[in-house]
Amino acid sequence: MKSIKANKQKKDFLMKWLDRIEKVGNSLPHPATIFFILTIIVALISMIASQSGVQVTYEIYDAQQKKMVESTVKAVNILSVNGIRTMIPKIVSNFTGFFALGTVFTVMLGVGVAEGTGLLSTLLRKAAHSTHSKSLAYVVVFLGIISNIASSAGYVVLVPLGAVLFMSFKRHPIAGLAATFAGVSGGWSANILLGTNDPVFAGVSTQAMAMINPNYIVHPTGNWYFSVVSTVVITFIGGFITEKVVEPRLPEYDYSKFIHTNDITEAEHKGTRWALISFLIYIVVVLAMVLPRNSILRNPQTGSIMQSPFMSGIIFFMMLFFLIPGIFFGIGSGKLKSDKDIIDLMTKSISGLSGFFVLIFFAGQFVAFFTYSNLGTIISVKGAELLEKTGFVGLPLIITFVIFTAIINLFMAVDTAKWALMAPIFVPMFYKVGLSPELTQMAYRIGDSSTNIISPLMPFFPLIVAFAQKYDDEAGMGTLVSTMVPYSLAFLIGWTLLLAIWYILGLPLGPGAFPLV
């Protein structure tokens, strides 16, 4: 089998460029180490800034007076006696109080059961088996996008399945793998449902806004409307690139060794029926507690849904969204025999987050130290003033931020880690020039998602290369990158244009969340 690179003897400019990116990225410390180093740097800068008398004066909304008031903020020296006495006792609470920790832990209890019993895998295979050849590329991209509600399950379950599905229609497996990978990773921030990342990003954004407006809450639904439309756009772009660009340039493939994907068993069919019934009952019960004007989960004073027990407890409802159908699927399929099996699946899903917990410990310290020092507020106010003076605000600013994030993602591919690093600076700064935290957050997610599929530093990238090598012995990182570049560029351009249209029309990004403040 000839390599997709057609045995090129010399690497072209793109491959050399990507090699440099890989070299630079691999030379960087672990994200947790980066946060530790940055925390030390923040402490040192806070000392210098405090001793230099650095301060800013700006207007902030006073909730008690219900009006804008003038506020002066000075840099606080973390390394002073008072600073050390204040921050040292907070080390543990900086970790345990970090919003992303509780949300991910809670949601993954439900996702772990749904994934562990086989419900998510079965649903993906059911959808894939009912697909026709003409719509195959679009369907696998769509399924890839949908799979990100279960965190990283799509990489392991769906990407290899996409390759097999393409082979079953006598189409090149690499094209199927690429299309699915594009949906799973390139469409990471699109979905028709709320995923595990939505509350994480919202929590980090809320903490960032606390520096300048502690009353502002970014809800997990803050990007939902835009994400739903993004799903349609990314599905179309991904399917089109697969059929018109990627697949035509692939060589002929020998299908004689094709092995069909495993059929869905009768037990899985039964489990799916049980899961569907339980899911419908769950939805009816939740709607009954939310839709009526005076229902129990609405705001008791205003009757609103936005500022209500439902929205405040949406993480819990997301957990049940996965947990209840997952349990009933396991019972119906015979995979769950007792409550111990359920707890074992929960434990397994949480144990897989150990690396995330370590990262959050150091990220929590950085955010807390940065907030206490007031450097975030000072940088945001000064940065906003500079942007206003130069006139570089509004749509040009947000598009530049998308591109900036896309480039940064090539060197640091952990999305939540980057957002914990960037949000304290950019969310308040952009807020000061009239851009909502939800808009800044969505712009970040677009740039981050678009270049996931060409970043060799993305954690699952080596796994996708391994999948590709099943169908092309000579496939390597360069092979996969060159295959995915058309998707990356098309997603970045198309998604950014969608955001620009959204901004110009002033459409809500989610319930109660508009581009401008």
C-alpha cells in the first residue's frame, strides 16, 4: 500500500512547519508544571507591582446600590507577610473549591455508567448501521460531534468504527477515519446537547468574571444555541471536505481483508428499549417540574427559568441524563447484576480522571493567586483601555482571538488547561470593551477545536495514528496531519464566519447570553 504522501522524498513547507510545532510542543513542561511555574511568576510580579504602587480605577456595578460605582484596585503583594498568611491556608480550598472539579466529578458519575454498560457504544453503532452510502460521510461527522457529550469516548469507540463503516460501503477506510476524527475532535465544541465540557468552561469563565463583576454568572447553557447551529455547519463542512477533498486523493484500497463490524446483540436491543423508556420518563418528570409557571424548579419570586433552582442544579440533571438510561440499559442487557456493578462503573470513570485532578490542583492555585494579586483586574482594565484607544474592538478583536487561540492550541492541546490560563486575562478584558464572557468563551472554543485535529500534541493523536496504520502501514503523524489540514482550515474559516454572522445579527449564544453586554 502506497503512503498517502506518495513516497515524497522531501518534506514540503507544511510538514517542516508542523515538525517544528511538534518539537516546540514536546519541549514544553507538563501543563501542571506550567501552572506551578506561572503561580511562582505571579507571586514575584505581584511583589514588584505592589512595591511600585501599580493600581487602576474603573467603574463596577454595585448590586446593593444597583448602580455603577467607581472602584480603585491596587496590586497585592502575595509574598508579603499578610499575603503569605492569607494564601497558605487556602491551598486546599483553592483545589476543592475550583468549579471545574465538582462539575466534572458529578457529570462523570453518570457518563461512566452510560459508557461502562455499553449504552453509548450501542447507540453510536445503531445510528451508524442505519446509514446509507450517500450520506455516510455526513453521518459519521455528525455522530463524532454528538459523541463528545461522553467526553473522550468518541476517540476510542467511534473513530475506528468510522473506518470500518466506510469499508462496508467499499469506500476508503482512511476517509472514514478522517471524517469521524474531524467530527469527534474538530467539532469538539459543537453539539445539540450539553456536554461534559460546557459546565467546565462556564465555571472557569464565571471565576474569571469574579475579578471584575462578582455577580456575573456564566451558565453551562451560555453557548448552547450557537453550538446547536454549529453542529449543522460543522457536519456539512466535514462531510463536504471528506467527499470532495480527502477521499478523492486517497489511493485504491484492497477490501479483501474486510471484516464487518460486530452486529448489535439481542441483549443490547433489549437494553436500548429499557434505556429509551427510562429516558422518556425522566424527561417528562423534569419538564413537569420546569415548564408550569409556578413549578418547583422555577425561580419562586420571578417564575424565571434562567435564575432558578433548575439552572443552578443543571449539573445534577446532566448526571441523571446519563445515569438513569445507563442503569436501565445495563439492567435490560444483563450487564448490571447489582448496585455494586453501578458503583464499580462510577469508580472506574472517576479513576480515569486522576490526571485531570492533578492538573486542576495546580490550575486552582494559579487562578486563586492571580485573583488575590489583583493582577488580572489590572491587566484587564489596562488592556481594555489600550484596545479602546487603538479602536481594535468588536468583531475584528474577536476574530483575532479565534485565530490566536487556534495557533496556541498547536503547542498546548489541553483545552481546559488553556482556558484556565487564558480566561482570567481575556474574559474581563473583553468584557470591559463590551464583549460578553459567553462570546469570548465561544471564540476560544472555536479556535481550540479547529486545530485539535492537526496538533500532534493532542493526547489522542497517537491513538488515531495507530488506527490509521491498520489500513496503511506507512502512515505516520505527517500522514494524518496532511489528511486533516483541509478539515482544520475549513472548520476555522466556516466556524469563524458563523460567529461573525451571529455577532452582527446580535443573536443569543444561549439562554439569556448575548454577544454584547
